[in-house]
Amino acid sequence: MDFNRTDGKDKDFIENCRLLDMDLDRRVGKKIKRDKYIKYNQLDEIKEAIVVREGDKVIGGGAIRRYDDENIELKRVFVCAEYQGQGIGSRLVSLLMEWAVELGYTRMILETGELLAESCAVYKKLGFKVIPNYGPYVDMPESLCMAKDL
């Protein structure tokens, strides 16, 4: 299994994000109007992304994006269903945290939702704590924001 650094323009990263959106539509789309999140998930500002491959197959990916001078935001993390539960997501997020430290950031923030129990469990296992909703998520009660000092 390979974890390859890239950016938001990488075709495999873009495809993984498409699969993430399909998964989110299936899992929470009936309960949450997801269209209001589109503007916060644009890939053009992503300079640091990781694509996970097994052989020639893309099985996951995720990214980080500058939020401010101290905070970097975790974005677009997804592992294909048949590979979930194997620690790939935890390894992916850990590598993104290492990259953030290399870039000089001291804290990682993220937005998820309580309906995404598996994601919340991974983040909590890695030491993320729930924080008040930040930025664009302040008035979105279905959002759950978390942070971890790096």
C-alpha cells in the first residue's frame, strides 16, 4: 500500500473526492442538505493531498488546507468501503498531521458530523477533541468540529 503526496489537482484525488461525495449523499443526504457545504470543499485551494493506492487501485485519500497562520484544516478524507476498518484512515490522517507539522502548523482542525460515527471514532482515537463550530460551520448544528494540537 502506497501513500503518495500530491495536490488538489491530482485526477486520482479528485476521483476519491467524488466517491466521498457519493458516500456522504448515501449516508446522510436524506437528513442533511449537503449542497450548502459545496463551497467549503473546493479543491482549487488544496496544495497538500495524499492519495492511497494498492497497486494501481486508488483506495483512499485526504488533504490539508491552510486555515490561518497556526491552524490547518483536515479536508476530504475518505477510504473506500471495502478497505475501511483496516487502519488506513488512521494512517492517512497521521501522515497528514506529520505534513502539517513540517509546514509549521501547530493545530489541526476539522469539520465532520455526528452522523458519521466511524469518522468521529477515528478522529477521537487520534486525539482530536470536540470544539465549538468554527468559521462557516458556526450556524450549522449538524456539523461537529474537532481540533488537535500538533
